[in-house]
Amino acid sequence: MASPRLRLGFVSTAHLHLRGPVQSARDCPEIEAVGLAEPDDGLRMFLAREFDGLPVYTSAAELYD
């Protein structure tokens, strides 16, 4: 029986040195990267392009839902 995958979301992306951790999470078969939360519109658009296919939410609460 396979173990359930850890669901991982990233909150407060303002420092932008999360490229490595996000890519590592996306590459790991035991982890399901479920999204990023960023309230800044411009940064959110950048992240959506940078991490294609990974949802980017406006708040942590939205990500948690």
C-alpha cells in the first residue's frame, strides 16, 4: 500500500529564493505541491509564469481551502 503524499503549499513568497524548494517539491514523488500564496498582484503574475501549472492564490486562506 502506497503512503499518502504530503501536500505542500508555499506562503509569503516575497523573498523569491523559493525556486529551489518549489522545484524540489515538484520533483519529489512523496510530495504534492498544491500552490503558492502571494497577495501582491505583480508578484503573483510573475510566480504564475515562473511556476507554470502551479496555482497561485491571493491569500494563505485561499490556498488552505
